[in-house]
Amino acid sequence: MQPQIFEVSQINEYLKLRFEEDDFLQSLLIRGEISNYKLYPSGHHYFTLKDAGGQMRCVMFKGSAYRLRFRPENGMKVIAGGRVAVFPRDGAYQLYCTELTPDGVGDLHVAFEQLKQKLSAEGLFAQEHKTPLPRYPRCIGIITSSAGAALHDMLRILKKRYPLTRVRLLAVRVQGEQAPAEIASAIAYANRYQVADLLITGRGGGSIEDLWAFNDERVARAIFASTIPIISAVGHEPDVTISDFVADLRAATPSNAAELAVPDQGELRQKLAMTNSMLLSLMSKRLKAERQRVSALSQARVLRSPMNYYNDKRLQLDYTHRSLLAASQRLLYGKRERFVRLTASLDAMSPLKVLGRGYSMTSKANGKLLRAVGEVTLGDTIVTALPDGKILSAVTQIQEDTNGEF
């Protein structure tokens, strides 16, 4: 009997059918480490699961990948769920993955840490980007569910602490797939129309799944982009969300957010009373001091006897006049003495005095005094000044002094 010969595709199809008939292979959970991870533009995920003894090709189609809450990475330990089947074209079997969770920790926890690390690296948590809250907000916008107990708690506390502020509710869903988009849109709306000068966004407590809307990247970026200060009030005190890190202030609970948003009217009234008391005390002291001043002025001599005050000033004026006269006379006497001394000194240095002692002065015809024989030439006219007149002479001979002799 001649053996039957099969085509490759026939064998591949046969193996595919055998794999699909095996119930064991239709729903498996497989633990392994991700490698060769690739995300294609189509939205499909391709990767390899491996352990110490082997490896398996895996594919997660776009529809299943859409439900992922974390980003798969090479080297990540995971548990993959799905079915094992043969791809006839390649003749290779692979895991058609429909669910993927981190091994050892929940996928939400991994997604939280991944987004936290990403946004922190971008600076969304940096303190320099935090906006201070208004001290006395005129209007507060609350972005939360209209049916939640958290809203009623905040309204009650705001009314009790600071009834002057107005409250505007921007009702949104705070749980479910549509919640992140609604929360982000409400924040953008509040900023676009400046509906308030302070925003509070949050909800009451719940599981990590219930609070997940506030771990969404869209909500985080909307909070960061807000020009209106935002208080994040999500869950109970131990609960921490991405929104808490991005917001300008984190409140432990929604009730705590209301307490942080406005001052306490009781404390304000007490401060006002203390300020009023201090002002009254200061005014009383000021009035007392002014009364004492008026009393002292009323006892002043000028008010009790104006003429005596006038006479005192007249005597003072006479005294000042005499003092000024005496001072001017002393000044004039000192100036006169100085003039006499300077005149005597000038007279002693006068050339005429020198001539009176038997000396004479010789100058050229132009009046320039002669100090050396080199200043004249033969034929020049020179003038000799004597105490009783002048002599004009013509230079007929010039003799220079050599070694003290002519």
C-alpha cells in the first residue's frame, strides 16, 4: 500500500484542529517573563513568554489589549491568560492572550507606579508648579458626583465654617470608564469660564478600582493645566492617588478639603473681636494722651498771660540785638587789626622803602626791571629810579661779573 502524502498546510490545519479540540489548551494561565515585546501600529501586542526551561510566542489583539491597565515591559514577570493554538501559515503554535496581569502584584498597582514615575519625571509633581490657595475664596467649584455623600459633607462644612463663599457644583461621574473624561472636561470648563477661584475634586472612599478615575493620566494633566488652584480630596486618609500628587493641595478626605478651603468663621470672629478690642484700647490711650497735652497747653504761660509772653519775647529780642551789635563790633575790630598788620607788612615790602634806604631800581624803557646784564644791549635806554626822581641813561658799555670781579 502506497503511503499517503500530505501538503504542509494540511498538516498545519490538522494540528490547528487538534489544538482547538483540546479543552485543556482553550483556557490557560501561564506564568513567565516578557521578552521581545512589540506594540504594532495596528494596536496588537506581540511578545514572548519565557522561563528557565523554554519560551512561547504570544499575541494579544487590540480588543483585549484595550483593557490593559498597565504598560507591559521586557523583563516583567506576568501571568498570561488565553488559549494555545496553531497559526497555520507559520506552522507554529502560540498563546492568544486575552488577559495579562503582573505576577505578584495587581495590574492597577503596576499601572499606578508607572504613571507616577512618568509624570514625576515630567515635573508635574514639582512644588514650584503649585499655586497657593486664596485665603478668602469668593466662589468654590466642586467637581464630584451629585449623589455622593462626600458632596453633602463638603457643603455642610463650607456653610458652617464660611457662609460668605458661594459653591458651584460641576456634577460628574467619579467611577467607571466615562469618569476620567468627565472629570478632565469639568476642570477644563471651570478654567475656560473662570467659574470659581478655587476647585475641589474628589469623591468618598472605596476600593482602588472605585478610585481609579483619579489615577487617570487625563485627569492628572487637566489638574496640572488648571490656572485655578485645585484641592484633591479622594477617598479616606490612607488612599493616595495620582491626582493628589498633581493638585496644589491634597486633603485627606473630602471633609478635610472643605476645612482647608475656607477659614473658620468662629476663629475670624474671635480675631475681629481681639482686633476691635486692641483698637479701642489704642484709641483710649491716644485720647488720654491728647487730653493730657491739651491740659498742659492750657497751663502754659502764653495762654494764661499773652502780654507776659509778648514782653518776654521783646526782652529776648533786645538781648539778641545787643548780642549781635557786640558781635559785629568784635568782628569789625578784628578785621581792622588784621588790615593794619597786612598794610604794615605790605609797606615793609614796598620797593619805595628799599629806595629810601639808598638803593635804586633800573628798568628798560618799557618798564621791565633789569635783573641781569644780559637783558640789555649797547645803545639801549635804561631808567634808574631814585627816591626823588628818575635818570634816563644810554648803555655805552656792558661789563659782566666774572668770579665776583668786573
